[in-house]
Amino acid sequence: MTATPIEKQVNGTPVASPGLGEGRPKPDEEQSTPIPSRREERRQDRRTDRAEDREDQARKRDEDRKDAEHRRHLEEEAKRAKLERKQQQRADKEKARAKRRKERRAAWHAFQARLAHHMPLWGLPVVAVSLIMGWSGQAGAAAHLGMGLFAAGVPVLTEGMVLTFAGLTGQAIEQGRPYRGLMRITWITTLIAAAINGAGHLIEDSSGPGMYRAGAYALASLAAMILWWVAMRSKRAAISGKTAEEIARWKRLARRHPILVRRARRIADNTGVKIEAAYATAWERANGAAPGEPSIREIRASQRAAFRRRRAQSWNGQRGWRKQSDAPSVVLPAATAPTTEAPAGDASSDARTPVQAPFLPVALLVPGAQGEWVRHRVPVLPMPTPKRVRTQRGGTATTRFPQGKGADSKRVREAVTDDRLNTVRKLVAEAAAKNEDLRKHPSNRAVGRALGCRPVTARELLATVLAERGITR
């Protein structure tokens, strides 16, 4: 058997002892190697424990430092997140506040624009003063008459009705709906409110100052309405797209030619064309010419003026009831020297006397070259054969003034007739599809209403279409 080395500890360090085959140590060597005691071992253990404790404490301090840094980092992140939330909330509040300010500003601008549509801003003080004076005046007058608590209802009825109808009229004008009836009702209620206001104060005091006060209160009730009416006129002109000159022109046309304007509106309603084209059509049908061209009346007037001009130019100076001819006369010059005698041997050897034209007994004074008046004798022209100034003609006004008799007008009339016949055929076909009696339906009135023509024309067109179907009414 081989010997195993023996392990020893020297100063806490294991040392292998040599084997049996290696030989024994020398006695000097055994005496030089100290043998550790138990105290030394315990001291070495305590030193090892302290080293381990220091390592654990260092490790713990590192962990605590890392935990503190992590907690500080989390706290900083929480503070940063809280600050960001506060900033975000502050920004949201500022945005909401700015949005509210913007909305209030937009609402105020919209309110100003809406007010400007109904009343200019500089007229609002006038409206406010008018309402206050009208309200207080009517309520005070009603209270003076003994109405008691119901005195406050008088201005509510009068001024409230005025404001209500004024607002409805403004909406109708803005939306393009009929407004004339509402405008009339607004003015009627305004006049009633002004009369009640003035009459109430006049009943309180009928003296001179009382009459002045009553008139002032009545005018105060009318002032706001006058401003509102002017604003509505401007708004109506702006919405319609017409200038003030065009609106004034159509008002003049409605006053001067009310029948033509009504016909034009009927044509526009039936055909769907604009009122300008409808008025031109109505004018051409009534006057025989398009607007701007000479009508039959103007042509006749110009011909009468030309005839009078020719008659005045051919006047011979005589006054009386005898009519003069419109043929121009020949002015005979007055001979100032005797004519020469005929040559000898001529058959007509008699001396000719000069021809002297007769003159009017009174000379005519004409201005001369130097500014003086010169007496000018007016010759009397020879009288022509008396005849009638105006002879009877075989033609009529239509043949003498043939407006609408050309080829173009004929084609237009034929096209209009064809369109009307097609419309009547559609009406008859619809009546036949409904199994109605064609001897009664459609009626002449329905056909006339559909075509927009006279009843006689509608009856003739309907008879023509029914004849195509073999039906006779």
C-alpha cells in the first residue's frame, strides 16, 4: 500500500504532508513550522466573518443606493408626469378659454351682422330710444286713463306686434319669399301704435305743450320704423342683385304701364322666362314692335309731324279756313328789268311785260349784317288747285304699317301654333288615359290656363285636336 499525503494547515493554509515514499522531514523542519492554535483559528474566522460582513454591507449599500436612485428616478418621473399633466390641463383650459372667446366673438359678429341686415349699427340707439319712448308713453297714457295693471299690456300689444311683423318681413326678404303683405301689415301696426301713443298724451294734456309732447312721442314711434324700412330697401336691392336705377325703373314702369306689367308677370309665370323678356314680349304684342324700335303710334306721329312740316313750308301767307296742299310751291322771282324785245323778223315781236309776284301788305323785319332790322317783303305764292289734305286710302293700318307680316314672323307664329297644338294633344291624351269623356274634358278653361292664351284661341285649338280624333263638341 502506498501512503497518502497528510494535509496540514499552516497559518490557515492547508499544506500537504509528504508521503511515506518521500521521506520524513527533518527534525529542524518540524520544529520551524508553527502549529496554529484554536485562538488563531477563531481570530481567522472572525476576520473572515468581518470581511464577509463588509462585503455584505457594501453589497447592501450598493443595493440601497440603487434602490434610492430608482425611487428618486420614479419620484422625478412622477413629478414630471404631474407637471406635464398640470401643463396639459392648463393648456386645455387655455384652449377651451380661447375657443369660448372665439365662439363668443363669432356669435357677437354674427349678431352684429344679423343686426346690420335688419338695422345699421348707428341706428340702434334710435331704435332703442324709440322703443323706450313708445313703451313708456303708451303705458303712461293707459295708466292715466285708469287701466291699472293692464296698462302695461298696451305697449306689449302695439310695439310687440310691430316688432314681430318687422322680423317676419325681414326673414321673408332674406329668404326670397313674398313680403309685400307683411310689409303693409307692419306699417299699419306702426301707424296704429303711433296714433295710440300720440292720442294718449293728447288726452292727458290738450294744450300747446301737450300737443307738442304728443307729436314728439308719435314721431318717436315712427322713427325706428322709417330707419328699418330704409334698411330693408337696401337689403332687398342687395339680395335681388339689381341696382337702385333698375329698381326705380321697374317701379316707374309699373306706375306708367300697369297693364303691360301684369301681362308680363303672367307671361313669366306661364313660360318660366325672366320678367325682362316677358315684358319685352308684352310690349311687342301691344305696340307692334320690339322695345327700342318705333311703334305704330310713333310711326303715325312722325308721319303727321312730317305732313305738318311740309304744309308749313308750303304756306302762301293767306289765313282762313281753306286747307292748303302739302305740295311745295315754286317761288317766282320778281323781274327787276324789262325783257328785251324780240329780234326783227320774229313772229312774236310783241314786247313782253315783266312778271311781278304779289307781296304781302306787311313787310317782314329780318336782322341785317350790321345788327339792324331790314324790311323784307314776303311774296305771295300762286294758289294751287284746292283739294283735300288727306285723301281716303284703300288700305288699312295693318297694310300701311305691316309689322309682323314678314316670313320670319310667319314662321314664329307657326311654331307657336305647333307648340300649342302639342300641348293640347298631351292634355287630351291624359284625359283619354283617365277614361274621361272627351266631349267634356279637358275644358276650354283648362286648356286656356295651360296655354296662357285667350279662351277663343283655346277653344279653336281644342276643336282642331278633337277633330283629329273624330270628336266634335
